Amino acid sequence: MAHVYENDVAYEPAVERTFHWSPAQVIAALIGIGYLVLGAVALSRTGFNVHHVAVPTGYVWRWHQTPILGLAEVVFGALMLLAAARPAAAKTLMWLLSLAALGLGIAVLIDAFPYQLHHWLGVHRADAWLYVGTGALGLVASVASPTFFHTRRVGRVPRRMVR
């Protein structure tokens, strides 16, 4: 910065602010909130004992739950909310999480690992359709959702510099 004397005016450089967002962020936030609520209600109804993560079982609305599934849903919801924070993260992390949900739903529907999935997670066909729907919605939103950029420019601002 040049030397400024008593009542001289100095000009600050232009400030440019860029805001970008994507509709995928909104969808990721909605999915995240939904799974946080579902998992929290499941944990409140079943409790959580680290020695018995598969029992007791219970129903939350129409979905069968175990404590470990409730915990997984809370973590999934928190990661979806984290993905909703930034557009690039919404598209990347949301795509990955949605792919995992879709894979779990398909594995339950085709009975790929019946003992492991039914015993440990307590998932049934209704749960599988929830995960398939969530995964498909998340994949479509993360792939097809555009990112919008808004730039705001502020011109040179005169500042009176007094020593």
C-alpha cells in the first residue's frame, strides 16, 4: 500500500463474492434429516447395548429396526447432512452414500445374505424398498442436479485514511 497522508483518499480493491449451490444439497438435507429422525426414534425405542446390538427389535412406523440399524441410520443421516453443506460434497458424497443405500436395498430384496442382514440388521422387504428408493433418489439428484453460481461484485470503495 502506498503512503497515505492526512486527508487523502485510498481505494480498496473490488470485492467479488461467489455463491454456488445445487438442488442436490436440498435433497441431501431432506434425506439426512429423515434418516436422523428414523434412526433416533429407533434407538430410543430399542436402546443400545454394545454387547447385544441385534436385540431388542422393534418397529418404527412400518420399518423393522434393531439397535445397530438405528445407529447406522443416524450415521447415514449425519453424513448426508454433511454432504448437504457444499455443492461439490453434495454431489460426490451423496452419490457414494446413495449407491451404498441402493446396494443394501437390492441385497435385501434378492436375499443375498439372509442370515447376516436379517439377524444383525433386522431388515425386511419394507426396509429394502426404503433403501432402494432413497438410493435411487440420491443417485438421480447427485448426477442430474446442476450447480448454480451467483457472483456479486462490489466496485472500488473509497476510504478516507486519517492518521
